[in-house]
Amino acid sequence: MKKDIILAGVGGQGILSIAAAIGTAAINEGLYLKQAEVHGMSQRGGDVHSDLRISDREIASDLIPEGKADMILSVEPMESLRYLPMLAADGWLITNTNPYVNIPNYPEIDSIMAEVKKVNQHIAIDANKIAADMGSKRSANMVILGAAAPFIGLPYESLQKAITDIFSRKGEAVVNVNLKALSEGYAFAKKLINN
Amino acid sequence: MEKILLLGDEAIAQGAIDAGLSGIYAYPGTPSTEIMEYVLGSREAQQQSVRSGWAANEKTAMEAALGMSYAGKRAMVCMKHVGLNVAADAFINSAITGANGGLIVVAADDPSMHSSQNEQDSRFFGKFAMIPTFEPVNQQEAYDMMHYAFDVSEKYGTPVLMRITTRLAHSRSGVIRKPVREQNTLSLPKMRNQFILLPANARKRYKVLLENQDAFLSDSEQSPFNIMHEGKDHSLGIIACGIAYNYLMENYPDRDIAYPVLKVGQYPLPKKQLTELYHSCDELLVLEDGYPVLEEQISSFYGLGKKIKGRLDGTLQRDGELNPNKVGAALGMLHAETLAVPDLVAARPPKLCKGCPHIYSYNALNAALEMHSKGRVFSDIGCYTLGALEPFEAINTCVDMGASITMAKGAADAGFVPAVAVIGDSTFTHSGMTGLLDAVNDQSPITVIILDNATTAMTGGQTSSATGKIEDICEALGVKKEHVIVMNPSPKFHEENMEVFKKEIEYEGVSVIIPRRECLHTAARRIREEKKIKEIESMKN
């Protein structure tokens, strides 16, 4: 078992909470893990990504080689495209459709989505809307994680347990909202695959 | 024992705590910041009364660590690579004094300059100081090395250098801990005058350092971090330093590499193993993340001897960090075709946060300088360096910590008036104060703007040594009281602030303007923490 995941987004969007959930689940499953993060200057509204690697064998590099990522998981649509050279031919592109516009030359969202659709295996999900409909805008990241869950190679229950562990300090209500967000994203992806 | 998930930086911190650390000193700098942050947040470190906290700069941190070592206890000092330039005087001389309690200097290099102004390689400093230098391959080794490096430091009575790079510093992996070791008790150095570097003593101490070189070499040759992996195919021998070894192995998923490989994690270079590799292989490939330090040492100046491949001969790119693909290409592996980045993807550079006080300082400053020709603002290192980018384009230089004030002074001395310096609060107490004293003593006509957001913001909001002290410092250095002016960098006061800037820029002496408003992130965190404390207190009542 080996999954190499590129997590992408904009500094401040909180991709590390997704990394923490997958990482905790992987460790609970007894897997090896390496996760390279970006700290420092680019965290100020610049593009950020994290290389997350899980495997049942010892992992050598902290960085994923080009063309070897099993998944790009992005909380922002344009950012999902920035890392396409990392994606394996049979890899999944899973992205939020909600743009984060903090530059004057941000491209048309329709052209971005046209590029996303060119990737053989992709899931585009409006995580912000789903999260807002649930009454919890802040859990959009967990919706996206849910949409990726069928392809991560970890049992769904294991992700649920990881989220429970991570958010338990913040109380039961926060845990439940995040679990709900996960299940909404998961149901969305399942429905797409089954159709 | 249970595996814990740690960043490379955190593994170093936990390793040091478990190896009997008594104190850690540091100034924040990416990618080294999380070492101190981990100790600050560690309950174990608190229980064991490990001294922690931010210093004014890397030099004061280095000297304090040396003082703790003098007193017999184990000390560690951490900084980013360019911080070692600041600490260099103390660092190089500490190799002459030697250490009493174990002393580890950690320098975190940033090849590819993710968050830095150069990609200098700290292993040069290790060689320059002639002390043992360590370079871990992964988080577990970073942890394990702390015990080992403290032992080497105490065995030979020498400071040691630990060099890491960004990818290890900021990558997380599972680490297994060792049993915790007791701290040292207080003791004086064996030779009572070894720390008095009068020439007569220093000559003796330098000879001790020179005599130690053989021991350092033999320690390297027996080090558990310098490992020779045999291979059947001797057409090539590979030397892989630190995390470069990982990038090599990534290209062999089944670890079935046919060439002999020397993995290097401790310097001076293990001569015995290197010589063996050289004589048994047709040519060598050197993989190192940073400068070609090792490659240069083993390559002949005249191009004699066997072919050495690496960054110098063009087999690998001369600059930038390594990765699995670059190493694979150096081994002649074909790179599979990948998808391209669509043309529409636009660059998204970092920028000042929405509502950041620096925005309003720059808006007012730009307006005040409109009547003058361009190129007059000398700046410094921090979030406010982002003022170089659109839409502000407000600054013209950024070189090293504190250079804003002194470069403005030099330009003003040359007759380029007005000259303005823009520096952050933490950078000012790091290295700006002495430059301000120079300007006051010379009565240089410069305007110094100290952007006071009450934190070290760029590295994540660490405590600033300057908080609450800036006006007093400036006045004590001789800036006239009426030319030390505090303003509120808010859009509400734009006109008023612009007039203040204009007036002080006109003034033909040293003036200091302090736009003061707390960083939004620090303020938000402070409010959260205060709320939490209130909640706990109300529960008690």
C-alpha cells in the first residue's frame, strides 16, 4: 500500500488540518508517513502545498517525485492545476470549485474548470456551499477530505476516528460538525463513482 | 517505545531534551523556528526546568549558550543559515575556547531560498571552525544525533554543528524516543584559562583544536552516521550527504541499488571510506543538498584523477535544492512524461494580509515621498519586505538584518537625501540599534521608520525583544525626543500620517517614526488566549 498525495491551497486556507487527519489515520493503521509542509513567507496568501506520503513500507524521500502522485487534493481550483506535473497518469484530481481570488489576474473560473475536466479521474466539489448549507462554513476542508476518502486507501472509519481525536479538545459539537462534513463529501464522491 | 509524529525541527528539540539539555537559545528564522517553539511548548522541558525563550539575535543566543556550556551544562543554540553569519564571531571563537558542558549549534539551511536571501551552506562554517559537523538523513536520525552529538561535544570538549535543510526541518515523520538522560550539574572548565582568548592562551587553545583534528576524523570514520553500502557494480560510486541519500533511495523502490553508496552524516569527511570508494570505482557521483562542499574537497583543482560528477561538472544543477527527479536524472534514469501546468495558472506571490498595519504605513509613506525621485527607501527583513511587491513597490533594498538603517546612512553620507529606512520592531533590536547609534553620532540626515507590530511576524508571531522599549532605546541612543514620533497606521489617519512623514523627511537630522499597531494574527491569538484564561477563571469561581 502506498499513497502519495499533494495537498494544495493558498496560505491561510488550512490544508494542514487535512494533512493532520490523514496523517493521524495512517499512523493509527500502523503505516509509515512522511509529510513535508511549507512554513514561512509563502504562508502569507501565497500558493502553498504539502507532500503527504503514506506507505506500508519505509518511505525514502520527503518529497514526492514528479508524475508519481496518486492524488492532488486541493482546497482551491486554480491551485489544483499548479501541481499537475506531479500527478500520475492514473491519479485522482480532487478539488474544491470555490475560487480564492487574491490576485488581479485570476483566470475565469470556467476556463479553470475546463482544465480540471481534462484530467481523466477528477472530482470537483463545491465544498464551501456544502459546508455553508450545513451551517458550518469552516468545515469545507473536511468536505473535501470526505470527497477524497474513497481513494486514499484508508478505511473510512479510520478517518472518522482521526477527526474525532483531532477535534476532541474543542468539544463534541465541533467533532460532530466535522464528521458530518466528512460524510457529506464522502457521499458526493460515492454518488459520482456509482453513476 | 511508541512512535511520535515530529517535524525534523521538533525531533531535534525532543532529542535535545531527552539528551539532558539545560538550556536553548535562538532567534526566529525559517526553517529553524520550530525547534525553540517545540521546547517552549514542551511540558517535559518545563518540568525539567530547561531554559527557553527568544534572544535579541543569533549572536547573543550563541554567546549565552556558550556561557551555559562554560558553567558545565548542556546547551543548544538554533538559527537559520544566515543567522550563523550574525553569530559567526562567537561561533568561530567557541571552537578555540572549546566547550565544557555539551554545546550544539543548529543551523537550518534553505537551499532554493524558500524563505531566505541566499542558499549558503553551513557545512562550510563547520569546516571553517574545524569542528565536528552532523547532517541527519531523516527525523529519527535527527533525534538520535542529539544524544550522540552532545557526547562528541563533551568527549572532546568542543562545540559541534548540526546542519539541516528546509525539507527535513519542515517534514513530519514517526520518531521513537530514547530513555531520558539527566542534566549535568554545574562545573567549571578543566583548564581555568581556556576561555580567556588572550593571544598567549589562544595560541595554545588553537593547537589543541588542531591536535583534535585527527580525533575528529577518526570519530567520523567510526561514526554510525557514515555508512558504506556495498554494491556489485563498480562503474560508479555514490556519495550521498544528509537527505540527498533519501532522494537517491527514492529512485530504487526495492532498495536494490547496484552501485556502492557512502552515506555521509558526520564530518570531517570519513577519509578511510572515501578513499576505499574512490579506488574501487571507475567514477564518483556526489549528491549533497546545498553547495558542492564535499565535491569541491575531493575534486582535483587540475582535473586530475578519476571523474567526480556532481554540481560542479554540471551533472546536477549548480543551485537549488535536490529532489528525487534531479537525482534520478543524474543517474541517467529516464523521466516519464507528465502533465503540464496549464497556461492559465497565474503566479500567486505572498502578500501582506488584508488589514495589515504595514499596508497603511506604506500608503502614507508612498504619498509622502511622491514629490521626491524614486529609490530612496532602504528596507529590511520581515513581513514588510513584501512592500517591494505590487501594489506598494514601496522599498528599494533588503539585504540583511539591520541593513536598512546603515545603508540609508551610507546613501545619505553620499549626498542622497532624503534617505529613508524601514525596519520592523524585532529586526530593530536584532541589529538596527547599533546602526542608529552610528547615524546619531554622525548626525546623518535619515528618517528611520520602525514598523512596530509587537511581534516577530514573518516567522509566525514570536515574542519580540523590542516590545515596549523602542522609544526609550531611540532616545537613549541620542535621537532627540521631539523626533521620536509614534503614529497609528490606520487608514483613518492617512493624511495626518503622511504629513508627519513629510515633515520628518524634511528634517536634516536623525528622526524615528514608529507606526504602531499589533499584527492581526498576534492580536487574534492573544484575544483567544485571554478568552480561554477568563473561561478557566470563571469555572474556578
